[in-house]
Amino acid sequence: MQPSHPPQLAPDDLESERDTVDIIKVSARSRSTAVAGAIAGVVREHNRAEVQAIGAGAVNQAIKAVAIARGYLSEDQIDVIVIPYFTEVVIEDQERTAVRMVVEPR
């Protein structure tokens, strides 16, 4: 079993609840450029985005989307970092391990 961080201990969650942002959920069928645009838009608007993926294909698309979003944001002189962590989510009464990534300016 992979180590996980309870949601209350996830990066930046302890700083402020007022800046909560919806989680961008990525599937293996997600278009990485569309997800990248969503990440860039959320970072521009809220100064941070959270991306969630479950499964190898989804994690692959999410990582590609973050790399593409870095390019989109660099055009606006926004240099972002990614903080990945594991979390447990419940889907259809089953607990699954997800990879979450916090994307925020350096």
C-alpha cells in the first residue's frame, strides 16, 4: 500500500480554507491540452490548482497536462511548481488511492 496523506495534512491545506479551489479530475481519456488549459486558467484566477488522477493512464495524462500548463503560464511570466501526494478517495463505496498534485507559483 502506498503512503498517503490525510486531506487535513495535504500541502497548503493548513494555510487557509478561504482559498479552496475545485479539484480538476483527470481520466485516462482526458485530452492533456484541455486539462492544461483548465490548470492554467485556475492558476491565473486563484493562484493555485489541484489536479487528481486515479490509475496509471490518468496519472500520465495529468503529468502531461501539468507540463503543458507550465508552458502556457510561462508566457505570462508565471513559473509554477508541482507538489504531488497520495490521498484516499471513496468512489462507489470503494476506497481508492489517488495522486493529487498542487500546482502553484514558485
